[in-house]
Amino acid sequence: MNKKYANIIIIAVSIIIAALIIIPFAIQPFEEPSGKFFRVSSHGDSRVNILLVSWLGCPIGASLSWPLYFALTHYGNVSYYQWHSDPSDVYPDTPGLIFTGFKSNAINATFIYLYNETLTGNAQNKTINGNLVDYGLSELKSSVNVSEYEIIKKYTTQEWISGSFFQSSADSVSPHHINTVLLISGPNGTYFLNGGLYSPKNISSYSDNYLLENGLNITYIRSAENEIENQIKAVE
């Protein structure tokens, strides 16, 4: 090969490699955080309100259910049943809780599950006509208040999510769907969590019963529970 062309190829390859390294850092300021709380509004509800949006087979939702459960028990009584995430997911059979209700004189908590265990239908296993994102947004629009809906829509379907390379969080997963999010609002503002607070694989070896009894002795769950508690206090 001609030395001149060889040098051109080397330079071109070097530029491509450099671009692949630099671009993620260059776009990071334009991406929204994943896996940590961030403030989305200085306004909120007159009373502390917690909204969990997930789906029955979500391993992120399963992992997030434990710190949320322990945080909520400080304020009231939580109704739930034990569950495991989609066995075909990248984090299969993650132990978790599906929340069915919450009674408290101190705060409100609402739980919405948009899809079934395998993303093949809604939470009641009825076929979804159209794509999962549109269905999820339609369900949320009829289930939550306008400000909550607009926040979830913006940060799951419009804004780029960290590490997604120019994609929203809903578009960065396959099949595209509204992913697990947690919204905490109150008199002093609103905070949003897109995704989980730790990897589902960190609790994959535990049983539901063990986690119910000993979950707060596990570092990941304890740390995540503290983060949720901090956000509750921040909006009070």
C-alpha cells in the first residue's frame, strides 16, 4: 500500500477513535441524569407526594421497591405482594415487591404499573394496541396530575438520558417503553429519579422473605433508602 494512503488511513482511524472517546463527554452536559435524584421544579404539592411508575416485570422497579418500601414504612402502612422480574430480562428474576396501596396521615404515595411481566400487554395482561410508549403516556395522562405527567413525559421521552447516546430513556430500552421512574414532590419542590439507585444484580441472590426481614442490613438497600428519605425531607 502506498505510504501516503496508509498514513491517511491511520489519521482517519485515529480521528474516529478520538471522536468516540470525546463525544460522550461533550454531550454529557446536554443529558439528564440516570440513577440519581435531581431537582426538576422549585414547586410541588402542598403535601409530600410520592409517585412510582414501573411495570410488573421490571428488574429496576424490583430493586427500587425495597428501599422505597422501607422508607414508606416510616410514614404509614404499605400493601404489597411479592414478585420477581421478567425471567428473560438482562437481570432475570430480581426479587421485588408490587405495591397495591399505602395508608398514611403524613404523606401520599401512588404506584402505577403500566405493563405486564413481559411487556406484551398492560398490567392486566390485555393486549396493547399501538406502541408501548404511546400507551404508557396515555395511561399516565389519565392517572396523574398535569405537572406529574409533563415531568415524566419530558424526562422519559424527550430529553436525552445519560449514557444513551442521543436517546431518551424510553427509546434507549428494547422494546421502547416508559421505564421505571420515581417522583417525590412537596411544598419545597419536586425531585425526579429516572431508573434505579443500584443494580438489580446486587440483590439477585436473596429471597423476598430474606429481604423483607434483613433488607436494611444490605448496604445497597440501606444507602438507597437514605437517599429516598433525604428527598422526602428536602421537599417537606
